[in-house]
Amino acid sequence: MLFLHFLVVRKMIPRRRKGWPFGWDDEFDNIFESMEEMMRDLMERAEKGEIKQSGPFVYGFSMRVGPDGKIIVDEFGNKGKEGEISDEREPVTDIINDKKEIVVICELPGVNKEDIKLTVNEGSMNIKVDTAERKYNKTLKLPAKVDPKSATANYKNGVLEVRLKKVGEQQESGYDVKIH
């Protein structure tokens, strides 16, 4: 049913539309084609009984324009590396790269701040939640080197905001960050 709905919505969007800004026609077509292929593959595997899952299948993507003018597409959901459906979901995240700091915003609905494990090192950050009701896991490559000790995190209404100060020199070990 989901696949059919997706195809109906997809067919309503024209393949070529004159006037899309920045020549994004090909990029949007590629995104939709890869989503159609993924959905077709999942439906075939589900019909064959190859996919066993205890909960819903969640998949989506967010798009933004990077500083170089190119589209950045971030996937989220519980689709694993080989297309398998995982118990863990990848949350929706956004990275804001300011002059002096990096701000990471992550949607983690339905969890308590005590359930969030946040680990930061100089070039990446891992967000993990492992409860009976919710499982989230995402590792982010940061766009610049940061001071892990400078990290501050706030969690309110299902949204985690992490602020990290940029630095020039390399740090070796990661640090667990307390969430306020």
C-alpha cells in the first residue's frame, strides 16, 4: 500500500520542470529514482518473506543547500546498511556550521534526556538511545574540527541541540557529554 501511494505521489510530480532553480532537475530525478528502486526492492523482498520485522518501517530524507550551492541529502529511518530493517532508527539531524561553532540539532521524540548517550570527538559525534520503546543511533561527521570539552547539549520537547566550539588542533579521545 505504501509503495502504491509513493508511486501515485511521484507521478504527480513532473519529471522535467522548466524553471527549477540552480539546475536541480537531475538531482531531484536521481533522488526519486533511488527511492523508487529502494521501495520496489523492499516490496519484492517482503512478498518473498525475506523481511521479518516487529515494528514499522521508517524511511525519509531531508534536503538542504550546502555552502557550495550543492544539494545535501540526509537519510533517516530504520533501514540498515544492506537494506535490512533495523530496530534502531537514524534520527533526523541538521548541522549548522557557523564561524565559531557547530550546532547539531537532532529530533529524538519519545525519550528522556537520561536515555541519550552523546559522545563527541574532534571530528565526529555519536548520538545513541537504547530503551525498550525507542532505539536511535546516528554517527555524524562534523564539518570542522571541534573541542569536545566545549560541548553543551540541551534536550527539550524531543529536540536535542548540541553546540561545539571549533578549534584548529587535533584531539585524540572522545568525551561523553552531559545533557541539560
